[in-house]
Amino acid sequence: MQVVIVIGEPNQADIDGRTKERFIKEADNFKKRLIEEFGFLEDDFIVLTGGLQLPISSQLEKIIFERWKNDIILCYIGHGAENGWGLSGYTDNEVLVYENLRILLELHCGNLIFLNTCCYALAAEEAVSSHFGDYLLIGAMAADKRGCIDNFLDTILNYWLNHGSFVQPKIGLPSYGNGIPLWRGNESLSNLMHYRALHFMKRVAADS
């Protein structure tokens, strides 16, 4: 399974609030946990940065073209606009719109787990609407809401480790503490990660 992490740039508010490195730290923690708890290798990761939508789009296109049958985890960590990823840190400049991402993802035939860690996260449903294979989109916020669930990626990883299920909230948004993310698609794809972690833990135990 290939893990593709796209990291957006901070904006002035992040810099002023001394949280300039928060997206990089989130990505590092996500990668570290996947290696230590799920058995991923360094070679399984591709990390894309730079804040410019054209180079990011070109690199994603190359990845999908070369791995069109592979299972992929796509994780975006950064600022989000209502219509796409705010790669530059702002919603009116260098936005990789979900319509363009949809065109890229429709070429992919493997399983896709898409973790969207940004404002308006579930607006990315547009990006997976033509995906040829099975997909599971999990967003850190509803399609029409700003903000991001605290510890979103850690919550997802903990669910996978414990074989939790994602419960679609009927009313309102999930609160920061209840561990219920917003998702679309085939929830059973979460089993890919649970069983991977389970097999890895058994292998570690056998080797110890």
C-alpha cells in the first residue's frame, strides 16, 4: 500500500500564532505511527510539499499513473477551501480544486483511503465521485464548515488499531472528544488497516 501525504503551507495567522510547523508535525506523527504500529516502511511513503498546485497536481498524476492498480492512502494536511486544497495557506491562491483532483483520481482502480485534514473537508466528496475503485473518504470537518477536529489523524489511527467503526452522525457535527469522524464511501476499507496492524503486532510478538 502506498501512502501519499500532501502538506499545505501555513498562512500568516499560523505564523503569528506560532503554529507555523503544525502541518509538518502532524505529517511526521502520522508517518511515525504508521511505521511503528502498522508496519509500513520508509519506501511506502511519498510526501509532497511546496504550496503550488501545478507541481502537486503533476506529481499526483505521475503517482496515480504508475500505481493505478495499487491500494493508496491519500492524506492531505493543510488549509482547505470550499472547493479544494488551499495549498498556499490561503483560499484564493494556489487552490487545487476538487474537480481537478477528481480527474486525477478517476484514473485509479485500486482501493483508496482519503484522509482530508482541513476545513470543509467533506467537500472532497466531489474528488472521489468518479473514482473507479472502492474508496473511503474521511474528513476532519463537514463540507460547509470551517475548522478541524482536534487530533483527527490520531483518532483515525486509534480506530483502526482497535477495529472501531465509524458512526455517521445523524444530527450536527461530531464534538472534538467523541471520536466520531465524518466519512463517505465504503467503511469496510478500514478493515485493510485494522488487519494490517493486527498482523504486524503478531509478527513483532513472534520475533520478540
